[in-house]
Amino acid sequence: MKKTIAIAAWLLLAVAFAYAQTATITGKVVNKDGTAVPGASVRIPGRNTGVASEADGSFKIKAQAGDVLQVTAIGYMTTTIKTGSTTPLVISLIENTREVNEVVVTALGIKRDKRMLTYSVQEVKGAALTEAKQDNVVNALAGKVAGVQISNSSGIPGSSARIVIRGNSSLVGDNQALFVIDGIPMDNSEAGNPGRPEYSGGTANRASDIDPNIIESISVLKGAAATALYGSSAARGAVIITTKNGAGAHAKGTPDVAFSSSYSFQTPILPALQDKFAQGSGGKFIDGNNGGKNSSSWGPAIDTLTVNGMPVRKHNQMKEFFRTGHTTDNNINVSGYSDKTNYLVSYSYLKTTGTIPQTDYSRHSLFTRFGVKLLKNLQLTTQFNYVQSDNHRYLEGNNFINPLWTVYGGPISWDPLPSTNEDGSQRLFRTGRNNPYWVLDNTGLRDKNNRIIPVITLAYNPLSWLTITERAGADMYVNTTDYHEAPGAIGWGNNGSTPVIGQVYQRNIKYQQFNHDLMVEARKEFGADWFTNILVGNNILSRYTDNSFVQGIGLSVDKLYNIGNASKVSSSYGYYRKRKVGFYAQANLEYKRMLTLALTGRYDGSSVLSEGSQFYPYGSVSGGFIFTEALHMAESPILNYGKLRVSYSMVGNDNVGEYAVSNPYYQAGVGNIVFPFRDQNGYLLTTTYGFPLRNEKVKEFEIGLETRFLQNRGSLEVSWFNKRSSDLLTPGSPISAATGFNAASLNAGSMQNKGIEVSLGYTPVKTKNFTWNIGVNYTKIDNQVLALANGISYIQLAGFTSPGIFAYANQPYGVIYGNHYIRNAQHQLVLTDKGYPIVSDDYGPIGNSTPKWTGGITSNLSYKGFTFSFVLDHKHGGDVINLDNSSLYFYGTAKGTENRGATVVLPGVNEKTNAPNAVPIVLDENYYKSFYSNCNENSVEDGSYLKLRQVSLGYNFGASLLKRSFFRSVAVTVTGTNFILHKNYTGSDPEVSLNGSGNGQGFSNFPVPSNRSVIAGVKVMF
């Protein structure tokens, strides 16, 4: 008994002695310049003890005197240090130039070491986005990321932009990438105008609400293996936005204040028009300034033309109508952090006045983010983003209310001012068109949007290797579109002529989306060689949309644009609900930081699919092998990093509208009669049967190679993928009339995208004062629509019956169909006895809007305080149907009509004898009206371009120059954007598309021309 007591006492004494020897060691991890290194791992080898350095590099760890601390951080050499009596420790890490130094944000906001990823992801820093000086953040990505195609729609302020990753994968559904901001999916739809875009143009896409000033980085997840955790919405790729949080901005405890301001002016890129011939027909002058009426500019040469002995003044309608646009962009933000908190408050105001008078776009953006460590192992992050935008614009497209009809088609001999006659009527040079200045004064569209995106995240670490995260967020906005049109307007739209008695309409969209994620993540090392990361989670996403539309026709009181002033009022209301529930899991197994196996799985349930098909599983498997580790090549002066990766994924996609599986009633219309009619309402049952629908499927196989060479100065990433989409929704498929319906929507289509992506980066020069980085990206995608439903020949995406943009089986997506010249089997023109071409009565493929390949070059040079950068963007191939030409050649204002009177012999064969044509024709009014402008083939143009997307020169005043001021940093920049270096397109810009961010790209008909800009900016930090 005494012996037992003695042993126990000895053990208690030993424990007490050991405890007395254990102390809290404090320190700070910095790099060679003394800058804090956050997130560095500080551990004691052989013990289950470890911490991570804070935002300011500080750390605290329980250790005994004489213990050895091992400090590791991505991009730095592993450092060991023995604890002693001196505290705090300052541990300086040395950069590892032979190791990949890149942490990227992946699905669900998880940060991972890029070298261990098994799929393709490319990151763009926030600084590169703000440097691009774009109102719409989507346009700021142009030319920077392989596999991504960016298309701007118009030059009007507030225009939409489209982003597609690895080609189109759905026939009629949304093909744009999913946008995620700090883990919360956000809407990027474009409401568009209530009329078809062909007749009205578009509006802003909702990603334009994002203020680039608050973005820390954007990660572009390309393949289905990278996006599988996000569910069906990310089957088309994902753009992951991480916002700034204020941590590590400056000294701990000291607020960091930054102010930036820029001013720019924009000049429109105008098409070339003829400036030699006056109004008239057959060479005879008709004076539209003095009551003459004629639609054409086929009159005499204006240089020798006189009226009452006075020379006729020549007008440049475009230069007189368009003006210089202006943009101011101001931002102020305050950020800071302490041991337990971090915060950021940012406010921005953007105002753009367009190149068309009375057009503008403004955006107020307020962003706040606050993080606090509630407990040692409990972190709370809250953020709130409020955006208010206001856009004044005019209708675009094939509508006579579009002022560009008469700006481009007006004779050079016509003076459009004043816009009205003495009796108040429009002053016109022809019937059936509007005076463009009258349109500015008497019509207009206003699009307002108020949006909030709140997010709250709670992260709990019950164990050092276990994290439980709950994230809840919302995306809510109210969009209001108002349009007014005074009596006397001459219009044309998809419902025929617009009444000349005036009209107003208002559309309201109330959008609410709520997202909730609960995730449990375990990260564990097993010995020195194995590392495992397992994540399981649940997601609930609910979406509520309310749309209302009211239109009033027949205005009684002049200039009173109120629905109560209308003699006839009609309205509609739409109410849509959608919910999706998902359960997901991900497992990553790493061996010696050399081999990686990744598995993902998700089980989704969607309310928009048919009962019995609402739940569907999918997932991915991928692997990575860093062969330079196995071959011990890390120290090689040539190739110091190389990885092979392969993945296979199958992703579901509920790309179906709400209630598509039901059979609703709709407000009836018979011919030109639309109900309500004579105080009677009428509804009809839909003629399209709500056939049971299941999810679309996307299967993708991808292989890739990633290398770093010449001590990380160079990098090369190559990816090849084969993506096949099946069970695609095909609307309007014919079915037996015995069912009571004439068509149904079916899962019947399929599409394939095969492609290669190449990203090459190199640093030719890297010294203490001078650094030059250059990057090149290349993408080639082969797209093919494999099948449509039985009985379906095509699906129209944009345009008119002829011409239009269509999806046809066994053709690339985006076929341009229309009439064309008749040719023989040898593809020779078939000509009449008089030598004229013959326009076909039927339609056929006359082009395709899909580019053959795209590429970009980025370059950044810095010398002491100077910086110089540029971005080149190239699209090769991809046709555009430029319907402006059809009208302008008919009316004689196109540049190509200046050769009028010339005699040519068209190459081809005679329709009767098949002999080579030898009959000359005159290129006159008759030819261009009867044989040229009415053939859609002549309006198809090559959409290739080479653009200098941006070029920027800046200077950052160093601390030595500012040491006696209260400024911590001052930087000034001068930037130019959207300089077209080469194009074959005769219009403004081959990138514009009247269909906005929709699927029918490559269709142009009197859009507002795009602009080139010059911007001066300054950024000051206090």
C-alpha cells in the first residue's frame, strides 16, 4: 500500500514538473521583406499540436523549452526553429522558387493548393479586374481565361454581356456559367425588353451589379468535375467570386482607408457609310428638306448639287447624332483587422453617359463585411451588399422607334433639325420612318434595379482537424422597366405597327433566392505520407419570382406618361416557385503530395421536374499524378513541376422552366384580336403538352497536363475535354392530335463539345526593380448538335424566319439560316440570261456563329514605380448576320454602294446553257435593290477580330516620396480599352449581338455601336 502511494505521488510530481515546463510560445511568421505570412502551419513534429498563423502572421502555441517548431507555408521552404527563452519569436521564411505558389478558391468557397487539384481552374485577381475599367465585370474577364468566351451585346450604357465556358451544352436552356459570390449562387439573368430582342434590344445582365472594387479574386471552374458539388446549376461551369475581407491590409489595429477615382471618355466605333450621293432615285434629286419624300439615297452626286443656286450642304448623320460618352467611377473603402476581428466597408458610385444623347447608366454599391472570432474555435462572418442601378436607354433592333434606322439610313443631303414642323408633327424625309431627334424627345425606356445580397457564415472547429460550417445567404432584387412612346410615333414590332396614338408600359420583376449550406469537413494527416480530406453537406435552394406587366395604349394628355392616361389597358401576372434540395460529398486522398484521388457525389431533388424523376444522382472521379516528385525532378533547373490529371464526371441539369410539366391556360388571341375584347376575356388551354420531363445530363471526360519550368518562371497547362450533353429539352416536338395537343416538350436532344485549352505563362525578366510577366491562352472547341426530337428539324434561337440563328441536327450550334443565291453542284453561281444572280425561294445554311478558335495575350511589366500592361483578345471565325446591310444597300447609304454605275461580269454559269457567264451588269439601284439586298447570304460577314482589350500605364509613388505626407500610397494610371486592331466586319463591332446574353449569338440589326475608351485614374491609400 505504501509503495503504491509513493508511486502515485511520484507520478503527480512528474506531471506537475512537466506542466511547469510547458509554456505558451508566441511569435510571428514573416517573409524575407518582413511582410506577414498568414495561414502558415506551426507544429511540433511527433505531437498532435499545431496552429495556423493569423492574418498579421502572429501565432501562439503550447510548447516546452527546447521544443523544435516546424513552420510550413505554401510557396515557402520548410523552416525549423528551436524554442528558447527569447519571445516572441520572429520566424522568417524563404520563398521556394521551385514550388508552385498558388492557392485557389474552389467549389463551396474551399481554398486548396492548386498543385493538388485534379481538374482545370484558372484564377483572375481582383486587381486585374479593376485595371480593366469595365462597367460590367463579365467584360473584365475577356481575353484572360482559356476556355471562356465573352461577348458584349451593345455599346449602350448598361448593356449585357455573355459568358460561356467550354461551349454551349443546352439547346434552349441557359448556357451561361453559374455565378457564386462567397459561396452563395447569384442570379445572372437578363430580363430583356418585354418585346422580342429582335425588335427592342436588351437590358443589363445581373452580374453587372457586382462592383469590381470589392473582389479579391475570381476562380473560373471549367469542367464538370470541378463544379459537381454545386449541383445542376453549375453543369455549364462556374465563376467563383471571393470578396475582400480587410484582413492583412495594413498594420493590425490601424484602419486602412483607400480612395480611388477615374474619369473616362468614350467614342463610338461607327460603320462606314457612303458620303457621295444625295437623296433621290434613278439619279434624280428629291429634296427632303423642302417637303419631298423619298426613302432612298440613289440621287445625284452631292458635290455639284445646288438648290436655288446654293450648294446643298452635306451632313454626316452619324457624327452629328452621336456624342462623346463619359464615365466617372469613385470608390472609398475602410478596412482593418485585429487578433479577433476583420472588417471592410466599401462604397462605389459609377455614372456613365452614353454616346447617344439622353442615355446613361448609374450604379450605387455599398458592401460591408465583418468577421469575428466569437470563441477560440468559432468564427462568424457576416456581409451585406446593396446595389442600386438606374439605366436610361432607347429601343434597339428592327423597330422603327429605334433612332438608328434614320441615322444610318438618312440621306446626306437631309437636315434632320428641327425635328418637328410648325404644326408639331415630325419633320421627315420619307414616310414610314421617324426623325431620330423626335425619338429622343418623345420615347424612352428606363430600367431600375434594387438588389441586396446578405450572407452569414458560421464556422466551428470542435477539433483541430474538423470544421463544421453553416452558411445562409439570399439574393433579392426588384427590377422595374418603364417605357413611354408619344402619339405620332411610327413603329414596327413583333405585333405589327405600333399605334400612333401613344403607349406606356411597366414591368415589375420581384426576385428572391435563398440558399443554405451545412457542411462538415474533416482534414487529417496519417503519418508523413497520407492526407485525407472528406466533406459532406446539404444544400437547400429556394427561388421565388413574381412578374407583372401592364400596358396602356392611347394617350389622351400630351406628355403625361401615366397608365391612367391610357384609353386601353391590359395586364398580365406571372408567379413562379422553384425549390431544389441536394446532398453532397467529396473525398480527397493524397499520397506524399504526389498522388491525388478525388471523388464527388451529389443527390439532387428539383421541383421543376416530373414526379418520379425529381431526384437524380451524379458525381465525378478524378486523379492527379505529380510525376516530377516520383522522378525526383524538383531540383531540376529545367522542369521543376509536372502533373498529369484525368477526370470523368456526370452532372445532372434541371434546365427546365417552372411548371413546364403542367398544362396551363393562357390569355387567348385570335388573329389580330387579343383578349380582353369588347369587355370579354378569353383563355385557351396550351397546345403544348406538359410531357413528363427528367433532368438533362452532361458527361465529360478530361485529361490535362500542368508544368512549371525554369524555376517557376514558366508554366504550361493543357486540357483536352470531351463533353456530351443528352436528354436535352426539345420544345415543340409534334405528337398525335388524338392527345388533344399538337406538340410536347421532350427530353430528346443531344450535343457534343470537344476541345483543347492551352495556357502558357512566362516571366522573361525578374530582378529587384524590373519584372515582366506574359501569358498566352488558346481555345479550340468543336461543337455539334447531334440530335433533336423526331419530327423537329430545327429550333430557332434568335432572329426571324429568314434570316435567323438556329440549332439544326448534325450542325454546329448557332447555324445562320436564310435565303441564298442558287449554285450548281460545283458551287458556281447560276445566273440569268441578263447576267444577274438568282435568289433562292428556300432557305439553307449560310453561316455559323460559333468561332473556330479564340485566344488572348496578357502582359505586365513593372519597373520600380512604373507599370505597363495590355490584354490582346482574338476571335477567329464565327459569322455575324449583319442585317443593317440589307436595309442600307437597299436605301443606298451603305459604303459598298459608292461603286454605283460600275460594270462587272459576275463569275458563274448561265442557268440554261451552263456556259460560263460573259454578260456584264451595272451595279446600280436596280441591282442592289432587286438582286443584292434581298439575299440574306450577302449580309453574312466574318466575325473575326483582334482587339486590344486594354492597355494601361501607371506609376506608384514610393514611400520615400510620400514619407512627409499623410498618404501611404498614391498610384495614377492611364488606360485605353476596346481598340479594334483588325476586323473584316463592315459594321461597328463583330462582337455585338442583338440577342444580348441569350443563346442566339451572331445576330445584328441596328444595335448601338460599341465604344473605345480612354481612362485616367488615381488611387490613394491613407
